Amino acid sequence: NASSLPSSTMTAGSKNKNDDWHNDDFLTLNESGNGEEDDQKSSQQQEDKKAAIASMLDLPPWMPTPPVKCNPLVRLHNEIVDFCALMEPLPEELKAREELVTQFKALAHGCFGKDGVVTVFGSQATGLLLPTSDIDVVIQLKEEIDDSKEKGQNSQDKKEMDNWDVAKASKKSPLQRLATALREEWLDKLEYLEVIEKTRVPLVKFTTLTGLSMDICFNQENGPKAAQLMKTYLQAMPPLRPLTFVMKYYLASRGLNEPYSGGIGSYLLQLMIVSFLQHRERHEFNQR
């Protein structure tokens, strides 16, 4: 029957389709192992992606957002700018420093009289200070009149012999007088106090319980002059400020910022950066 052939053919075709469906299903079961491998690869990729995101989120505090793809020098510039914005002292920190300076001036006037001129210099005066920077202070004292010149050579010889009395000399030292006043009047405010005499510029160092440190020297006129010079450089060289912040923090984090222990002081560091900027500008000018 001709009409039965197509139907049988259709039946066979439907059976073949069914067989194909079963084969497909069977093949799917056979490839289940590859599917597991794909799942493992996918999960591994997800874990890698999560690790990458976590590493991006583990950013230093001065980078609030992950860096965008751009020129590496531009990224370095942006990171330096963000670092300076983070490290600049807050208004309440500046106020605490100013209050400490005011209190110290009152103590110094009580110890040396009104003739003692107290001047702040260094990073506190120039604004190039980190939250952990010391406050540099110089006390200018009037030189005492030396009457030995009028008393003849015998009196001069006697004074030279008296200088061998270390205890007597130390009592007259402004460093020791200031340290004694600090021990007596600020005993409940100080965490650390030291008199450093065996250095090019003898000074008194102390740290308060609030964490603020101060370095005091005597009769050094170069400190305030250097601060004024640095202010001039800051106005003429805008990159000086951010570069100084970065390098000061770099040295301080490695304990290389104390001159008396062999480190690099702030003023020397700033002069090095000034020299670098001057040479760089000169090189760019010659390349034009």
C-alpha cells in the first residue's frame, strides 16, 4: 500500500529521532565528566577573580579606589598626591601642637626670663610636617657678661680650673636648667626626656604622653633662617612639598630620619630634593 509506506517511513523516522534523542541523552551522560571539569574550571576562574578583587581591595590607606589603567608615571603622580592628602595633619592635630608650643614658651620664660626668645622652626614652621614629626624650637639667650677679662690673668686661670668641675658646669648649662625645669613642672606630662650634649648642636628632647615630641636647642640662628629659605623654595617649586612628604615618611618608617644617630635630617632631605628639581629643570631646558 503506497499510503502505508510514508507512514512506515515516518514511523521509522520518528524512531530514529527518538533514538537520536536517547543517544543525545546518552552522550550527555557520557560527557558528564567533562562537564564537571568545566564546572571546576569555572569555579577556579571565579576564585581567581575573587582573589584579584580582594587584592585590589587590599589597597594602602592613601588609595581610596583601585588605580585606573593609565601611564605608570601618571599613576605614581596620583598616588603621591593622595598620600600627601592623607598625611597632612588634621586641624585638631595642628591645634594640639600650637597649644604645646604655647605651654612650652611659658615654661621657658619662667626658666630663663623674658629675655629668652622662643622661636619655632623646621617642619612646624614650613608646614612640611608629618603627624609624627618633632617640633623644633630654638631659645635665643643673651650672652652673659664675662667679668674675667677685667680681673686679670689670675681670674682667668681660676675660671679654667673651675671648668674642670663637671657637676658645677652642668648646673649652669642651659640644657640642664631646662631639663630640670621640665622634670619639676611637667613630670606628669612627659613620657620621655633626654639631654643630648655630645653632638654638633646640643639639644633637649622630650615626648609628651599625647605622643608629641619636641627638640630644643639654644642660640642657633640658622634654624629660623633655614625655615624662611624653605618657604621661598616651596613657593617657587610646587613639587617640593609632595616629594618631601613621601621621602620623609620613607626615611621615618626605616628609622633613618635622626641626624644624631646617622640619619638624614629634614632640612638636608629638602635641600637634596631642591637640588634634584633644579637639575631636572636645567636638563629639560637644555633639551628644548
